[in-house]
Amino acid sequence: MSEALNCKIGQSCFVSGNEAVARAVWEAGANVAGAYPGTPSTEIIEYLSQYPDIYTEWSINEKVSMEVAIGASLAGSRAFCAMKHVGMNVASDAFMTQTLAGVVGGLVIAVADDVGLSSSQNEQDSRYWGRFAHLPILEPSDSQETYEMIKKAFDISEQFDTPVIVRLTTRICHVKTRLTIKNDRIEKPATGFVKDVARWVMTPIAAGKRLPLMFARDEKFKQFSETTELNKIENTANKQLGFIVSGSAYMNVKELYDEYPIFKLGFSYPLPIEKIKKFAKLVDKLIVAEEVEDLVETELKAAGIKNIYGKDILPKMGELNATALKPAINKLLGKKDKLADIKINQVFPRPPTMCVACPHLGPYFALAHMKNINITGDIGCYTLGAGDPWQAMDTCVSMGASMGVALGMDKGRGKMDEKKAVVAVIGDSTFLHMGMQGLLDITYNKGNVTVLLLDNRAVGMTGGQTNPGMGKDLHNEDTIRVDFVKLCEALGVKKQRIRKINPYELPTVMKVLREETKIHEPSVIITDQPCVLVDAYDALEPLTVIDEDCTGCGNCLDTGCPAIFVTRRETVTKPTGKQKELAFVRIDEAICTGCKLCTKPCAPDCIVPVE
């Protein structure tokens, strides 16, 4: 439970940015909020679901969450949706239209960028959406500002008849700082939907009439940006250097270079160009510290400001922390970089792996032992199948892309691949998010693809959130549960080509995979065991290795289960003269759940239940 939930007016609590967002959305009187899980924004809706008097949901994907929020806004309610940066790509279709149509109730979108690539496939900069969609971008730098700016964003949304983006980053979302509560919830009853076909039915003619209004709104934004307290100047004493900075990078600049003037951008688009021009005249050198693209730097240079330094001295990727800032600034000031003389010892590598007894281990063991196969992957825990010991994933692009990429590989294959099977690996939540359309495309266009649908009854990668395949909603209340067999059949897969298997029954997994990949038509193999971290999983008695019977074959290590560890290695010479390395193992009984997957490939049958 979030500490902010029970914090009273005037009290302070120690909370993350995600907790601050939830508290602020509730205080602002929002009536509807939706999201799809995605690090680093996942916890926002989880925290918000704990508050009363607001409807919250896990939406099927980010586009739907955006549309739910739009609908609530049109009904006159304040509405909110949250997503990670790549989720905004999914939501952009609805989003780009609504920026023209405008809002009724305030509509705020929290977009969390993964600066530094903690858990994402790219480092795209969501500030571009402000320029692309002609709407404001707000950027907080800690939990207190996040709390204040979310509430301010609702006011701006209604004042200017526009959706508003609050751009967060991983550092803002997850780092805890002090938050002082200033208000209780302000009730904002829905005003009701008013029919207006010329505005809400966005035909080409209607859109054309809205464009001049959007351009006029741009001018109002510019005026607001020049006067708002969200953009402020701190300390104008030292004229040697000045900084323009926003978001979490502000905290690093503030800590390292507090003696220099700082122009803090809270309302970062549109830029307060005239105000910045005056600031630039106060300093000899103006440093634009922004994560990650050089948007502000480029626009200021285009405005004729000359004394600017930015990505020519600062890193073009990753967070602007002390390690990134100090060498660049010291060089600009002609100072010796003390960090350069410090030898940094590399941390011992610890590659990510799947959990003990993860139901994905068996399918990946099987895929790793198949030949003549191309495997298209997707976003989720199972993306780890690309790593050791399996190396059983060849592509990973975006949510649901395994389907379309697999069909493309099938239709685009040449002689080199003509005898290869194509397998698309996708999880249950990802399949519901964006995979269903891809499967329909495969069946509609008669693709020769085998789909491995890993149903672990959870959105596992982000913490085990619920989805329509589980029969539970965000509040853990009973709801419909999607039947994947019937769904795949409805999408055009023949009934006999849909196979449901237990992923721990390794011989069956390998047999079914080999059978279905030999059939030259669409097929779906569905695994049916839950994630080991959710309540639906039932652990069994742990296993142990009979040391004297272990031959060191190492077959159990190929499952990739982290409960199995090597105690010693030996190199032996076989009668043929060929050398072989043996790996003798033990099982960590404290974490083993007794799934018995490792017993299947064990040659000497030396893995047994603990007595």
C-alpha cells in the first residue's frame, strides 16, 4: 500500500514518483483512469486503484486505455491514463486525433521514458509528442513536483482545451523523495456528454476546421510558457556558466553546480524562447542538459542563441548523472577531471535469467534442441530465451511483433530457409495486447507458422499483474476469463492444430513441437501452467541430487533453472580420444519448487525429491 494513501494534509511521506502521480490524480478529482503494465509506469495505476471514488482498470493495451480516458473526458469527467514510452506508440492513433478535437473534462497522460534502457527496447524521447501533437509537456524532477504538476496538468488541460502530457522517467518513477500533502480530493462531477458531430466525429472536413483552432492554441501555449511559474531561474550570481535543464537531470545539475545560474524547465514545451534569450545573456556559456535527444538545444540554436553547448559535449544516450556531467563540464571549464584517474572495477557480470521453475523453461529447452528452425520472439519474461543456455530466440521487435515477423519470414523465405520451420513465441498478455491481429493475419494469409503461446496467467515481466486470461481484474475481482483455445479457433486456426500442453512434461513438449512444425499450415501450441510468482502456482516438495550417482552429464543445466548450480568440473578423455567437460551439480533446496523439469533430461536419474 502506498504511504501517500493515508498521509493527511500538511503531513510528509517518503514516496516514489509513481505514488505521487496516483495521489495527485485522485486529489485532482479524476473519475476514470486506465493503463497497461509497462516499466517504469506500472505501479501508477496499482497505487491509484487503492483510492476510493475513482474507476481504475488494466486496459487490454495502451491504445484502449487512451480511448477509455478520452471517452471519460467527453462525458465531462477528469480522466487519466499512464504508459511507458513505447506504449505511447500504440496509443498514438487515438491520441493524435484527440489533440485536434480537444477535451471536456481534463485529460492527462503520464508517459514514462526509460532513460538508460533499464527494461525497454529503445530510449525514445517522449518530448517529441508535444511537438508532433501540438500540446504541452510538463516535466517534474522529484516526487513533490510530480504531485504538483499532475494537478496543474488537469487545470491546463481544461484551460486550453487540450490533452496534456506529463513526461516522467525511470528515475522519477522509482526514486523515493519527500512529499508534503497539500490537499484532499476535490470532487469534479461529470458534466455529461454533449453531442457535437462537427467536433467529435473527426472526418476530414471536421479535422480541417479544427486545425486553425489548434494553431491559435499554440500561440496561447507560447504566451503561457513565458509567464508560468513552472519555468524558473535560480541563482544568477556566477556568470561563467549557466544551465538549462528539466526532469531528473535538474537534480544532478543542482547538486553538482548549484553555484551557477540554472533555468529550470517544468513546462518544457513550448519553450519560453524570449525568457531563455534573456537568461542566455546573463552567462558566458549556456549548457543545455537534456535527456536524451537534443530537442531544446536545436530549438534554441534555431532561435539565434549562440553561446550554447549541449550534445557536442554531453552524452547522447543514458542518464545525465554525475558520471556523465562532471567530465564534460570540467573539460569545458579547463579543470582536471579527477574521475579520470580513478580506476573503476567492473562489477562481476550477472546476466538476467528466468525464475526457478518458470513454466517457460521447458519450451525453451525444447526449442534449443531443435534444428532447422527460425524463432521470432516477443516482449515479456520469455524474451530471456534469447540468452544462455537456450539461445532460442532470433528476433524481438515490439509487442505482438512475433506474429507478423514470423509470417514475413515465411512468405519471404528463400532457398536457404525453405526447409526451416518458423515458430513465433508470445506470452498470454502480449497475445491479447497486440498478438491476436497477427495470428488472424497468419490464418487469413495461409501462413506456415507455428505459434507457441506461453500462457502463464500473468503479466509476468512487470510484476504479475492481471489480464483477461486470468479471470481477475485490477482489483482482483472475478470477471470473464478468455479461453485461448476457443479464441485461436475463432481467429481461424483449425481445431486439430490447437494443442494444449503442460510445459513441465518435457517429452510431450518436444513431441508436440516437432509434430506441429512439420505441418505446413497455421498451428498454435498453448502452455497451461501459471507463473511461479502468482497465487495460482502450487509448489511441490523440493528436489535434491544424489551426489554419488551424478555422472556430470550437465543435461539438467540446459533447462536454465537457477536452482541448479555447478559444484565442480572435470575434463575427461573418452575412448575415442575426444575430451569432454563434466559438470557435477547440486540443487538449492531452499528455492527449488519441485517442478521436476530437470528430472526429464537427467541421464542417471539422480535427481529425486528431498526426503
